[in-house]
Amino acid sequence: MQKEDGRSISRDALENYRFRTIQLHKEGKHVNEIAYFFGVHRGSVSRWITLYKRNGKNILQRKKAKGADYKLSKKELDEILSMLNDDATIYGFETPLWTCKRVLQMMFKKTNKTMHLTGIRKLFRKLNLSPQKPERFAKQKDRKAVKKWLREEWPKIEEHRRKWQAMLYFQDESGISLIPVVGRTWAPKGKTPKVMVTGNRGGFCVTSAVSPAGKLIFRIEKGRVNSEKHIEFLKNIIKQHPNRKIIVIEDRAPAHRAKKVNEFVEQNKKRLAIYKLPPYSPELNPTEHVWAYLKAYELKTHQAQNTEELKHLTKRKMHKIQKNKKLILSFF
């Protein structure tokens, strides 16, 4: 039998050989016998026995292979990784997203080095990077206005709330579509599964207000939200708390800034105050999480065939969210 040093044998098999070697050695078997039995060089068997005697059984366990060193130096790798924090269009690409192919193109341009696509994927996984779906971010967003609102307006709102001992609500509207968000399902590789959904188009609007006290108020609208509808919803919030003052934080939608709404707030200023969020800043409104949860979880792949069915389903799902105080608090 040809003797081997173990490099052509799988690591799992070698680990088993090492443990069996110690067992056979304890039973009085000679090194040459063990080597012949496993088809390895006697030097390997001697080394395993010596390691065991010096360091114990754990030293014989298999270890993960180190793998090949990266072609990039630390400085070059840091430079490549820093690019991922930038918009890809800065480097001449048509769209802002980074793909492995684009990273390799920039790697070659900056370092004159390259690697296989699978290599860059493995490298990224080892560096705890993953392909992710980015959040949409409006170009019109004024970051300075957001920082100013958080620094100046939010403390003012909190002080107002404490002074009034008021109920605080974040309010927003969202459209619900007959075309559902489709989730994932298990299926054989290479065979894309199909799920039956309605081919009809349509939808409606839902208005919701959510409080850091764990309360949620909502209404399914019968038509487009205008100033009258908005005032009706504000009245509904007030009605829910007959003995409390109310503070509402909302965006700058036209219906919220209408003259009639301002007049209503002025008429009820002893019980109601409204503050506006900065433009294009949905991340400051926890109600956005209500919509995200509703659409991505509760209404995911819904089977409603028409608007009325969807309204009944949405009402039931919103009631379900409404009863889950712990979930509502998580939106904050």
C-alpha cells in the first residue's frame, strides 16, 4: 500500500484517523501497524501520538483551513471598502448601487489587481458585508432641516406635552393596493413558484395615528383625503380622549396645511396642538412602521379579489395591530 502524509485525505477522515490512532496505541498496537492500517506514513502516526501526549486529545481535532491570503493589501482593501459608502455614480457608473462586478472594475482601476467574482463575494461575507435592499431617500430631503427639527422642535414638543400632560400622536395616511406584496415560499431550485393573486387594480386610503403610549387610532377612508376628512380624523382623536389634551405630529401634505385645518386648530387651541415634520422625512414618523408592518406582514400575498374584500381584510388586520400594545411600542 502506498504511504501518504495525509494531504490527499479529507480533514474529516484525518480527524477520525487521529482519534483511532490514539485508541489503537493505547491497545498496544505498534506505530508501523497503525500506519499500515490507515495507509499513511509512520511519521504522521508518530506525530499524532506525540501531540496527544504533550497537549491532550483536543489538539487532534480538525481545524478550519486558513485559506488563501487576499491579493489586496490592507491599505488597498480599506480604499475599496470606503468606496461602498459612496454613491456608485460618483465613480462614473450609471446607477448608485454597488455590484461585485463594479467593485472588481474599480479594484482593477485603482490597484491593477483582480480576482474572481466568487472571490469577492467570499471576501465580503468574511468582512460581514451582505447584499441589502437600500432604503429610498428623497433627493429633496434637507438634512440640515431634519437635524434642526430634532435639535430644536422636538424638545419644544416634549416640553409642551409635559406642560399639558397631553396625549401625543404621530399621524399619517397611506394607500392600500389590491396588488399585494408577495413574500417568499419554499420551492425546488430552478422552478420559480407561482401564486394566484387578483389581476384587478384598485385601492383605498387608510389614516392612522399612533402614540408612544401604545395606542393606535385608524380609519379606512371612503375617498381622497382632503381638509374636511383630515378635520374629521382630528375630531375622532379628540373624541377618544374626552378628558385629555392632544398633540399631533404630522407631515406637510396639502390636506394638513389647508386653511380650514388651521382654523379648526385655532378654534380648539386649548385642547389641540399640531406640529409639522420637516419635508421628505418619513423616517421621523413612527406611523410609517405601521404601514410597513401592515403591508409586508399582515397583508402579504393577500387573496382579496376586490376593493371591498380588501377593506374588510385591512380593517381586521389593523384591529389586530391595534390590540398589540407591545408591537405598537416597537414602532418607536
